[in-house]
Amino acid sequence: MKKVFSIALLLGALSLTTACKKTENLQDKKKQVLENYANIVLASYEDSREAAKAMQTTLAAMVKAPNTGSYRAAKEAWLAARVPYLQTEAYRMYAGPIDDDAGPEGFMNGWPMDEAYVDYVKGDMNTGIINRPDLFPNMTPALLKELNEKDGEANIATGYHAIEFLLWGQDQNALPNDAGLRAFTDYLPTTSSVKNVERRGQYLNTAADLLITDLNYLVEAWKDSQENYRKNFLANPKVSLRLVLQGAKELIGNEMAGERMQVIYDTRNQEDEHSCFSDNTHNDVIWDIQGLFNVYTGTYKRLDGTLIKGISISDLVREKDPKLDADMLALFAVAQKSAQSIVPPFDQAILKDSERAKIAATIQALKDISQKYLLVYDLIKD
Amino acid sequence: MKRPLHLLLATSSVLFVIFVMLVSACGNQNTDLLRPEKDEELSGGNSTVFDVSMNAFGQPAPILDAKQQTDFVVGNSFFKLNWVIAPASTTDRDGLGPLLNAQSCSACHLRDGRGLPPADGNTEPVGLLVRLSAKGMGPHGEPLGYGAYGGQLQNRAVLGLKPEAQVRVSYTEKVGQYADGTPFSLRVPTYTFLNPQWGNLDDALISPRLAQQIVGMGLLEAISETDLLAMADEFDKNSDGISGRPNYVWNEKEKKTELGRLGWKANQPTVEQQVAGAFLGDVGITSPIFQKHDLTPEQADLDKLPNGGQPEISNKLFEQVVLYTAALGVPARRNWQDKQVLAGKGLFLKNCAACHTPKLETGSSATIAAQANQIIYPYSDLLLHDMGPDLADNRPDFLATGQEWRTPPLWGIGLLETVNGKAFYLHDGRARTLEEAILWHGGEAQKAQKSFVGMPKRDREALIAFLKSL
């Protein structure tokens, strides 16, 4: 009996050791997944900053010498700056650096833009911070930041959409496919028909400066080998992986499928789209999905063409449940394909049956991914 | 080949013995209360949700049909995102103000959670608003607005306008101790108003109110009036010291007086009117229920500013926000089988359940039809109780006296910190901990408060552990 007992103990101990090894392997892999995730986060914030800096230079040049050419260049620089930034939205929704209590998300990408808080609008030519030098004599970054969070609450007056508004203006849809038709003369002191031209230029430059300050902050939070968020993030792989999965699920389901697409699909209100001034909303959808795809597959193509690739959430899932991984990848493919097939502008697409079907298909694929993310979560959370 | 099986059995029996030893080591407490009730963790019946993240309060009840799911998503958007100054490109979302407390519902109910009192004495509150009134009653029994201000102080305004006044909250500490000598300190708030624009506010009756978490509103609305009235005991006929009574309030849509069940003073009869009232008073958005801005005759000039349409939130969108508000699911309990939590539950049932009614059933009809006939655990009777002079706002609200408050539902209370980072309790957020919230209880709840003060530390901790599991 004694012998039997000790053999049992031995076997038990052995099987425990094997189990531990397996767990260790998995924990190790998780660490690698998160390392790679952090690398992608950092690279995409660095790219966003680079593109925003290019935009900052172009905007400053336009304000100095407004003309058709410099104005077009400014708009193109804004559109280009959106591409890397939109892909970073996948890192939201878990109170990470971008949107914890101190996070700059509201300053950078807040929506809907409070147009009349910033500049003239159709129906009121004298409104906005720009047109109230009596209230706000000096246009400084500190002022805009303060006005944006006046009394602890966000007035959306800065960020990408503020710059977009100041470049395109309100989309009045004179012709159905028009975006906003603000003219470069809004920045031209000599011939402008609107007031406070110089203040508008100052506002635009200041908004670009603020954006870069915020992107710097995010880059710092995710830099390697520093006492920063990234260090804590990597030190707690189990918690961090859960956060990443929860955030992605929330962004795909409630935010992308719901907030960004289902709402406008249901209301059919043309300007209830996120890039309503520039009519760039279709690209918002495409690049946001790309960002979520990046997170799942552990890949990111940098602006300079370099590919970052490492062990991914997809790899973890495939090891345990190949079918689930295949389903996820197939759904991503459907979402990407449907989103790319929507014929812009988005504010017209929501009114046409043929395009509505594509929007509905994108929404459905995103909803399905979000539901499957729950399974992914349960599968690899421990 | 049979040998490994024996080995396995031997191992399991060893483990079994150890297991039994462990179990019996913990088994020397009152056994009746140590058993969880079947399904008690499903606080919202079929509308229970299982998210324990910072988004725990934002999940739809899982019983919505396809149309309701869409309405929920759209409603969420108009609840969450800022309203903007009219006119704007986003025509569905303009019409903010002119006077306001917040730019969106979620500014105060962040992530559908609870508002926070201001961080210090120099900060303008968000999520804590101040109701005003003069002595007397309006034609429907409602509080009379105060002078040129009306019934609520709007401490914000759109660009170029001045807020009605700014609000400052300061606190003094009041110390006490538990029976076992452990000291505690409660903070007593004082409210001051800066830069009043419409005359002085010295004589105004004021009632500061914190934005509440809004889970389970549809379920509360679905409790039958008969069941609520059955809990009332206005003249304390059963001599338990507790005399819950109903508030009766004006229903603007039906143009009649009805049972009030929502809000800190049970001054709202329906989710629909609660939402419409908040849109109007807090954000400055007119709706199908309240089609005119809440401006006094003295403020009539403000009504000439551009508005966002009439009403500013369209009928369909308004209904979608109402659906959203009614359909937010109630988080399931956590750790409900935990020994300490069960011990705390026993103490709660003994001391607190006369007002914080644990279990109710929704009626046979509900705004969201699937929410009918559900066993739910709101820990409230939705009735008014005298809470004593220390908690009083001394501002009557329909039948509620200045000392009466509605028993607030406690479901979700253990997740406030998860959702909002911090948690403050009671109608004005004066309590920094659940202990402080209990210690403030007076009036009908004085007995419960006393027994809490008298509890040994272990029991106090068990009670709190129970509350945190809600």
C-alpha cells in the first residue's frame, strides 16, 4: 500500500509538472503577443505623429500663403494623417493611455464637433471662439485646451475633426456629392468676405500643435524600456491581454458596428457621420477595421512600408480552436471587403439601397466578430 | 493496464479526505444564512448582464428583439455624445442650451454610471445639479420655481452667455465612533453660489442631486403599482418604525397625477418623463414631452436664440433614447456564494431589508414586453422614507417632504468604482464609502444605523462585502 501511495504521489507530481510547463508556455506566448502588440501600438503612434507633423508643416505653409495649391495640399495632408491614426483606434476602450482619465482621446478625435463653438456656421456668422476676440483675445494652445475641457467637461473644439472643419467647412450638399466647400479665402486677409481671418489661421496652427503634443504623450507612454504604461502593461500579461480583448470587442461591436454605422444607417441623417466635413467617413471605417485586424493578426504595415509581424492573438486562438480562428479571419475578410466596396461619399451611400446593403453587410460582419471575440476571450483569458 | 486506475482512485481518495477536512474547517457558522438563494445572483431577472468591466452598466438587457437592439444602439449614441450649439451640420444633434448643466447625458452618467461630486472647493460640479424652489406648490403639486431662475440651477451656458450661477461645495468633517471605539468621520456639505445672474439665491430652497446609475430602469417601471402600494405603510400600522409611503406626481404626457417611482425623491412617474425632464433641464434639449425651453419669463430673450428644431430631439430619436435608458441590463452579483458575503446578507436582511426590499416581481406588462413577470433584486421599495434632519434637503417635491427620500435601488452599487473610477454615495455624493452612507441614515433608518454602529468589525465588513457583491 505504501508503494502504491508513493507512486500515486509521484505520478501526480509528474502530471502537475507537465501541466505547469504547458501553462508556462502559454504564459510565455502571451507575453510575446503583448510585446508584439506594444510594438505595433508604438509604431502606429509614431507614424501618426509623423503624418501629423507633415500636416502641421503644410497647414502652416497654407496659412502663410493661402492659395488653391496650398489649400489642396493642406487637405491632402489631413487625409493622409488620418490613415495611421485611425488604425490606432483599436487601442481604445480599456482605459489605456489613449482614453483613461488623463487620456487625450477627446481632444484628438472628439465628435460631434461643436462647430458654432469654434467658427461661423450657416445661420450665424459671428459665433465661435475665432469670431469672439472680445472674449478670447489671445489664441494659445493653453486657451484651446482649457476651452476644450471647460469646467471639467469636453467641448469638442480641438483635434482632427476641428482641423477638418477649419479646412472643409460645413457640408451643405449644394450638389449631393459635395463635401464642405470652405474656400482658401477664409485664410486670406486681403480678399476675405469673412471676419477674423488671422485668428482662423492661428486656430488651425494651434490645433495642429496640440495634436502633436498629444501624440508625443502617447508615444512616450508606449516607448520601450521606460518607466511608463508599457512597462506595467507587459509586467501583467494576464490582465493586459484581457484588456486588449475587451477593448477590441467593445470597439468592434458597440463603437464601430453600433455607434459609427448602425446609428447613421438607422437615422439616415446625412451629416451624422464622423468625417462629415471632408466626406472621408468611408475611410474611417476601412482604416478602423484595418487597425482591429492588425491587433488580431499581430501585423502592422508602417508608413515607410516596413512590416511588423509577430506572434498574435490569432496564433493563440488557432492553437486551441482552429475553427474559431478561421471564422474570425473569414469575418474580417468579409468586413474589409464590404467596407471597401461602399461607394463614397458615405452620406449619400446611406440613402441608396445598393450601398445600404453593403453597409448592412459590414455592420453584420463587425457584430459577428464582436460576438466571436467573447469566445476568443473565454478561450485564452487564463 | 488496470493499475493506473487504482492509482488514480487512491490519489482521489487522498484528495477527497483533504477536501473534507478543509470544508469542515470552515463550517462552524450559522448554516441557514450560508446558503445562497436560487438565482439570487440574477439581479435583473432575464435582463441580467455579466460584464464586470468598466462597461458593466452599458450593456443591453439580453432579451431585446432586433428592432429594440437597433433602438438601443441609436439611443446610446444620443445619450452618450455631446449635443452641439445650433445651427450645426449635425442637425439631429444640435440645440444645446442655451442654459445647461451638461452637454450630454453621459457627461453626468459617465458610462451609464453615477456622477461624482466636485474634486475640490474650486471646481464646478458635473453630475451634481441643484434643484431650486420657493415655498409653496404649483398647480399639480410640483415645487414652485425660484424667481427668475426656475426649478433648477443651470451652472453652464452656451458660448457668449453667462451661467445662472456657479456652484461651489465645501465640506466640514463630523467625527463619531463605532461601539468598538473605531473612529469615523462624515463630511457635511455646504453649498455656495457664485456670480448669480438673476438675483440673489439666499431664500431659495435647494436640493443638490447626484446623477444616478441607470441600470434596470425598465424593470423598475414594470413593477405593478399594486405591489408597490402593498409595501407602503404610511401610518406604520405594523409598528416596525418604518412607514414607507408613495409619492404622487404629475405625468405631463397623460396630464394626470400618478405614482412616482424614479429619481431621488420618486418625483418621476415613467422612464420617458425622466428622460424628457433631464434633456430639458440638464442639457437644454426640448422633446416631444417638454416642447418648450425651461426658461422663466425674465429669461424670455434667451428663447430667441437659434434652436435645434421643434422639438430639438425628434420623436423617433427620443423614443430610442427612452428605450436605451429602459433597456440597460442589471449586472449579475459577484461572489454571492462567498461565506462573508452570505454572512453580510444575513445582517442586511435583518437590519436593512424593511426599506431596501431585496426581491420583487415585475408586473404582467412592461414597456419592454419581455421584462414582464421577472423576479428581480433591486433592494428597494421605491417608496419615500423620512431619513432624518441630517440628510434632509428641506425642499419638498410633490408629496415628498424635505426629510423624505426614496429608497434608492442598490443593484450595481458594488460596481460603481469599477465603472467610474471612484464611488460616492447618497443623493449629493457626500458619503465617500458605503460605511459613511450607512452612518448618515437617520429618521426611520436610525435603528438600522444604530445597529451598524454597534456591530463588531467582522460584521461591518461582512455587510459591506455583501453590498459590494450587488
